[in-house]
Amino acid sequence: MAEIENKILVTGAFGQIGSELVPALQQKHGKDNVVAMGHRNIPSRFDGILEKADPRNISDIEKIIKDHNILTIYHLVSLLSVTGEKDPGLTWDINMNGLINILDLAVKYQNRVFWPSSIAAFGPTTPQDNTAQKTVLEPTTMYGATKVAGENLCRYYFITYGLDIRSIRYPGLISWKAEPGGGTTDYAVAIFYDGLRKGEYNCFVRKDTVLPMMYMDDAIRGTVELMDADLDVAKRREARDWDSYNLAAISFQAQELAEELKKHIPNLKVEYNPDHRQAIADSWPNSIDDSLARSEWGWKHEFDLPKMTKVMVDNLRKNSI
Ligand code: AKB
């Protein structure tokens, strides 16, 4: 019997994660099987199936699922922590109403779903070192509030409707393909751009700020591996339990990243002038315990600080940013 094609819809296809996940999925499943959905900022040179829609509009999404016979949905649309504080109402609207539409449609059309959570689900009352999978979730940003609420919604749909929904709590993601935009951990991306363009960087967090981070290639591989994993979903459902997986790779102080970067840009000057984003950084963990992801589906990161820094610099130089 011919295998049913895994037709995939990616919302937020041109955001930080989507712009790297879409090409990876196109390569794995073929361009004809991946529908990239964007709302704004759609690159003119995108090569693939494109749909323009807003996830808050359920009838548009339903039409896309039906038209393309979608089996799997990666629902990536989200405003991040810094942008989220500029308009909390809009952040709730986009992050939550988009998600609930996707979940309802996924129940109706029996889709599998991936949805990203974040270290932003943690807050100042969470133990900050080697933060456990199951722990206190009392975030102080609207973005974090939507991540906790989103995790609870996903658990509800998993237990109540049997939806196969999988999720990762991403740390700060570092990539050379998309310029930083709207996140607190984005200092660790901006330092590369400014360092290479101007030879200097004005860092918006203190030099001793430690946050969990990950190179984007690891994040994309982890995401695809989680969706491919043969998880014991039935056992979890029986236990009425569901987790967005903690995922860890590297944790470093801002000044450690600057020192590593100076090996490639010896004259780099970095100043530290913490602003309102420091409070957000301080509310998040220093490091994450991801043993559940490691034991349940074999998660393993590949990029450490020196390897990530070298790949970032080499690629940004090659693309003469
Ligand atoms: C942000 O800084 O807002 C994001 C995140 C940690 O989810 N990168």
C-alpha cells in the first residue's frame, strides 16, 4: 500500500525558526509537501508553496488545511518577549487565539501538531540552575504568560481529545540566517552582526548574565527528531500527563560570548549597558535540565560555544553582512 504523503503546514514560516525549519522540511519531505504560511514579511525569492493568512482567522486556516490535505502542522507564529511587552493585548491575541484555532482544527482534521514553548515559561520564582522539567511556572512577561497558557492548552487537548501534539521549550536560538528581532536572548545574535559590521557592540544585558542558548541547527534537528520520535503517547495519555520538553545546549555569560568572538574579531569592543531587557533576562534560568528529552527521544546537542561562534562568523562573513 502506498504511504500517505506527509503534507505539512508551517505557520510563521518566515520567522526566526520557520525560515530555517521550512527548508529543512522541504529537503526531507519534498517541496511539494510543505506549505509555508506567512502573514507579513514574505521574502520575494521564496521557493515553495506559499499561503498568506493570519492564524487568528480560523476559516482561512481551515481552507488551507482542506485545500492541501494537511497532515502535520508546525504552528510557529508568536510574538517574542521584548515585542510582547510593547503590546501585551496583541501578544495574547496572536499567541493564544492563533493556537486555539490550530488546536480545534487539528482535532477536526486529525492533524499532528508541533508548537514551540520557551524558557520564557519560567520566571523569577523558578529555581534557576539546571531547571527541572516539572517546576514552578510563574513568568513575569506576557510572552511567558502565553507560553504557560499554551502549554496548559496543549496538555488539555492531548488528554481530552487525544491530539498528538508535541512541543519544546526552546532556549535562546542563535542563527546567522535571520537578523535578531524582538527577543531578549537576541543580544547573542546582535553581537555577531554589530561585531562584524562595526567592530563594536553595545550589549543590553550585564556582562555576567547567563542564559540557556542553542545554535539553530541543533534546534531544527531536535524539532524534526521529536516529530519523528516513536513516543509512548498512549502511556502518557493514560497517566493524563504531557510535557513541553526542556531542551538544553549551551549556557554562557554575555562576556564569555564576547571573549569567544574576540578570537575571530580581535579588535572587537563590547560595552555593557543593561536596559529594561535585563529584568526579563534575570527572570529566566541560567541552565536547563533536559534529561527527559535525552531519555525519551534521544536528544543530544552538537554545537558548543566555540563551534557555534566559528560557524556564525564564517557564515556571516561568507554572506558579507
Ligand atoms: C526571547 O528572547 O524572547 C526568545 C525566547 C527565549 O523564547 N528568544
